[in-house]
Amino acid sequence: MFEEAQYFAPVAAQEDGSVVVELAASHPGFADPVYRARRNAIAALALGYRPGTPIPAAEYTEQEHEVWAMVSRELAIKHAKYATAEYLDGVDRLGLPADRIPQLEEVSRLLEPLTGFRYLPAAGLVPLRDFYGVLADGFFHSTQYIRHHSVPFYTPEPDVVHEVIGHANALASDRYAALYRLAGQAARRVEGEEALEFVSKVFWFTLEFGVMREQGELRAYGAGILSSYGEIEEFRGMDIRPLELAAMGTTHYDITKYQDVLFAAESLEHLEDVVGGFWASCDDDSIARLMASAV
């Protein structure tokens, strides 16, 4: 669950070279000067990154590592009950540390031999075309900061828990990683903003908030669900609809609350056929026809 104002939190470089992340008054860390200074410093690392060089290391505090360890431990318990088998295989293949926050460069070193993916640091919002486009080349934009310690099981924005526990474990799967690449290829292929938004909404309802029927029960594979301590307990009670492209690409969603509409694949093969097939071949004209059919 991401508060919209924070998901798009502005990051500004000042005249003196410093970097400031603007947090809303409702953010858990708004009144914590130490946390705000940490956020600014971590954002500056991303802004100073140069492609092709190692990702700058964030010097995490003991308290930040403790937040990761607590959330990682609790999510692992829930994953065993609610995550798809393919995602759990990715967890085993990747072998993320459970007791400390891994550096993004470390995640890249673990991930690249498996599926070819590497991480790129992001200070804040990455434009849609840039965020999705680089997936085609095996890159994933990720924040490096972690949620405020006062609310370890809540974040008003995507943090390193979401980006790494949610996405990196999925990217460690050959089959899920292939879908991410196809989404990137689609984002580069389409030209219009409406078509790009359609592609991004299909991504949202699948690789972010996707669910799948597996061995007689509903399980999650979307990173947004699998990185949320609360949402993972609630998704089976939502409005579960069939996996349908026109509906996914035109359904409005509210990022400030749990997703109350979800689209279920009948199997991983079904997801690959419907969504993978769409991303592999879609263009502005085919998307326009899908949008028209949803009216």
C-alpha cells in the first residue's frame, strides 16, 4: 500500500550540491531529522551514480538492518503459505541475506548469473518509459532506503524491502524474469502515452499485484502483495476477476489502499500465454482496439 503523494515524493538537488527528499507531513519519518538526513544522503547516492560503474553502497545503520531482519523473517513465514511455487523457487535460488539489508550491487551479483538481471539505483520516481524500458535490457530500477523504524510493517512508498524482497526474488525465476523483459520490450515498442499506460497497468495487475490459482488455492506472485505484511493476508478476500487484458489495461487503481480488484491467472502457463503473448506483440493499434473493446 503506497500513499500517492509519497510514491511521487520529489527529490531536489540544491544549489549547494545537497539533495533533499520532500516527505509529506503524514510520512512516518517526517518529524525525524535523523531519518530525513538518511533519506537525503541515500538519494544523493543514486543521483551521483554513473551507468557502468558499481552501485554506490549505502552505509545502513544497525537499526535499519534490524528493520530488514524483522520484516524479512515475518514475510518468509507468510510466503510459505501464500506465495506461488515459482516465486519460492526464486527465493531459494537467490539466497538473500535475512539478517541485514543487502547492497544493490550485491543483489546484482547474486541475480545476474541466474537470469541476467542487474539493479540500477533510483533516488525517487523514474519516468514510466525509462522504468519499464530498461527491463528489456535486464535492468531494474530500485530505491535504496528502508521504511521508518517506528512502523516496520508499513511503508507509504516503495522501499528496498519492496524492491528487493518483492521483485528480486521474482527476477531470480527464469520464467518471471522473461515476463519482465517482455514488458520492457512492449514499453519500448509502443509510441503513445495511452498505450504506454495500458502496458504499465497490465504490469501493475500482474507482476506487481498478480495472483494465481495453484493446487486448488489462490497464491500471490506480484511483488506488491509479497512485500506487504498486511496485504498478503487480505488478497484472497478481494474481488478476484479473470485474467483479461482489456480489463487490466483500463481498470483504475488506487495506490493509497489495498488493491480491492485483482486478476487471477489459472496457471503460470496461462499468465505466459495471455500476458507474455500480449507484451511480445502489442503495438499502439492493437492496444487501441483492446481499449475500445473495454468501453
